[in-house]
Amino acid sequence: MQQYPYIVTISSEKGGVGKTTLATNLAIYLKAMREDLAVTILSFDNHFSIDRMFEMRGHKPRGTVHELLMGKKADELVHLGQYGVGYIPSSTELADIHERFRGPMTLSRLLAQSGLTGILIIDTRPDLNILTQNALYAADRVLIPVKDMPSLENCKNIFALFDKRGMDKKSLALIPCLIDERIKFEGVFRDQKTLLRAFAANRGYRCVDTFISKSPKVESLNTNPDGRIYPILTHARGTEVHGQYADITRDILRSYDATPESRSCLYAQWLAEKEGQKKEAYLARLEGLTEHCLICGVPLAERPEEREFYYETSDRAMRGFLHGDCFADMLCGTLYGLYNDSQAHNAARAVIADKAGKSVTLFLPREIDNAYTLDFRQFDLAGELAFRKQVPMTGFAEGTLDGLHDRLYLLLNESLAGFEGRLREGSWLAVHPVDPASPEKVLHEERYRTVQKLHAMIGESLAAV
Ligand SMILES: Nc1ncnc2c1ncn2[C@@H]1O[C@H](COP(=O)(O)OP(=O)(O)O)[C@@H](O)[C@H]1O
Ligand SMILES: [Mg+2]
Ligand SMILES: [Zn+2]
């Protein structure tokens, strides 16, 4: 688990329940109890308590949580702060990046790749926005402070989120906070914490063994002439709260020690595995490429820079690259009967080549009464039909090469031939433009998925007729 953080998220939809106090002081207690442990804290809230607590006087902070969420590596943003705790400065500009976090695991990915180690504490806003959700899903432990019935009622939304995603809720635990020990009740529920625990248990929520008392001393720690926030560890040692914080810290350290692979570590492994699979799939696609241009027959290795089009049949049996010139010349002849010696050839060819470079070109030969007709179509890159022509394939069935359509017939025969010289019924061939500088990119995961999506759309539009 060396290179991955163990993540503790503090969350509740209610404000004023003690989230930030818990997050910041937990960081200090962790560091105090285990000096050699890296402890980092960050907040998705915009009130700068973290900064006020940990900032070193005179240090100019650079980079904030905003940069972290934009993809900058966390270990470049962490500042060594007071009490040996690392912190990432807060930001007021997180509202505009929610869009990037539509996925629930975006933060998990960022933190798995962050290079952070030890324990990372995340303080959240008092709502369940997408950033909070990401922080919940990324966490090894979620502490949910509750101080009264309304805040306890609110917990159900967090649990419901986990249910909705089918995620294990064992990371979630309530912690009764701001408990006024002077308040006593008649009957079984003697006091606030017993009552909250009973209600939590009744709803199936787990509570940690510790609770945090309400203490005027603790409350006063953020109100002083220096504008600082003082830690409980140094400024409220005489209170019960001190012992309670030590307890919850030991609880966190126990589960940290008992976790050989944190969630971010597992997530990193999963990402690596997925990368590996992607690579394998890509290599398999590369393997399957035809080694020569189907139109001129010349091995593509001879003039690799002329690979300008990628083709694949609807049944995926044949795939490979075509020379740009070969394809453009073939289109000229097939569609317009224009050949190299004709006058109009050069101008028309430029237009045709340009069009093909911006389209997906479809070849669908159809056999009726032993005679073939080519259904030729071009789609724009969004899959909209832009051009269609029926081309009679004179002599194709008989296997005669007429000198005019030779290139087309070679292409179709090589790519779509089935048994006994007939074409594979219903199969078609699609030709996509590629970047000649790196044609194989079309087989990379993302790009290839686009190709497949277009093929699916084409297949559907053919079936609809
Ligand atoms: N154990 C405690 N006893 C008394 N007051 C506390 C205690 N913990 C936190 N507070 C006070 O409660 C208020 C809300 O705490 P805070 O941590 O900011 O909650 P949240 O982050 O959930 O909004 C603050 O004024 C804080 O000083
Ligand atoms: Mg707060
Ligand atoms: Zn060629």
C-alpha cells in the first residue's frame, strides 16, 4: 500500500455538526500519535478553516484543491503545514468543475494516481453534491457526525446513495457529536448519545464506539484575537473531548493497520488491469490487419505513409489500410467513370478525395438473379447519410475484369468473398479516413469504439429499409 493513500471522508448533509472540527483535529491527532505517518487533509468546502488551521505564517500557498480536481498530481499540491500535517489549500472555485465529476469514481481515479501516501482526510460540504459523492465512494472510512435527530434522519441519503450504486456500506459509520452530557432523560434512553445510538441501530446504521462531547472550551478554539483556529490537542487537553479524539484516532489507526490494500490501491490495480486489457485488445486488432492494400496489392510496409483509409467489414472478418491514392482513384472510376487519362479527372479527383476524407464510405453489394448491384453510400462522421448511388456491377458475377471496375471488384472480392466465389451475403464494407501520420490510432480503444458505433448505426439504418 506504500504508494496509495488510505482515505477518510467526513461527511454529513447538515452543517454545524462538527465535520470540519473532526477532520482537522483528527489529522493532528493522527500525526501526533504516529509521527512517521504521512497525514494530508483537504476540503471541498470554501470556508478556509483548513487553511487557517494549517497554513504556515509567511508561506505563500500555490495550487489548490481546484488544480487537484483538474487533474494535477496531488503530491505537487500538498503543503507541509502546522503540526506536521500536509494540506492542499482550499478553493472558492469548485462550483464550475462539477461537470467533470459526473462519474462517481473520478476522484477515486485521481487519488489512486495521486502519489499520496499515508492517510488522507477529506472534509466535505454540507450537501451531497457530486464532489461529496465522489469523496464518499473513494473513502476507506466515512465518518458521519450526527448531533441530533434531524442530522440522523439526513444520514439516510448517504446510505441510499450506496444502495443505489450497489456499494458495500461497511465503510460508513456514524459518530455522535456535540453531545451535551448534562441532558438526561427518564427511561432506557438515558442521554443524547444513547438515544442517537438506539435510533441509528434501529435504522441499520453502524456507529463508532466513540462519541464527542460538547465542550465550551472546544467551541472557543476558533474565536481568538489571532484569527487562528487552535487544535484540541494543544489547547483543550483538559477536556473530555481530548480523550474522545484520542479514541477515534486509535480506531482509525486500527483499521488503517488492518488494511493491506486501501481502496485507492485496489482502484489503481483495477485501472492497470483495464489498461492491460485495452492494450491486449488493441494488439489483437493490430494482428488482424491485412498486410497489403486490397486495391493495388502492394504490401503496406513498402509505403507506410500512404495509409490514408481504414476499412473493416460488417462481420469484422477483414480489416486493414488502403493507400489514399488507390482509394481516391477507385472512387473516381466507380462513381463517375473518370480515369487517369480523362481531362476532368484531376479536378474531380481532388473533390472526391476530399469528400472521402470526411466521410465513412459504405460498399454493400447486393445479388439479385445472379447479377450484382453495388449500393454505395457516404455518411458524415456523425453517421448521417450524405450521398447514395446504385452502381451496376457488370461482369462481377461472371468474374470478368472489365478494366473499368477492376479496382472495385478486387476490393470487394478480397474483403467480402465467401464460399465458391460468392460474396458473404448481407456483408458490407466500410472505409474510414485515418491520420496518415499515425493510422493505427484508429484501433485505439476510444477511436475504435467510435468506429464500432458508426457501424452499428449503419447496420441499423440498413436493417430499417
Ligand atoms: N466538541 C465540540 N464542542 C463544542 N463545540 C464544538 C465541538 N466541535 C465543534 N464545535 C463547534 O461547532 C461549530 C460547528 O463545527 P464545524 O466543525 O464547523 O461543523 P461543520 O463542519 O459540520 O459545519 C463550530 O463553531 C465549532 O467550533
Ligand atoms: Mg465544515
Ligand atoms: Zn494501394
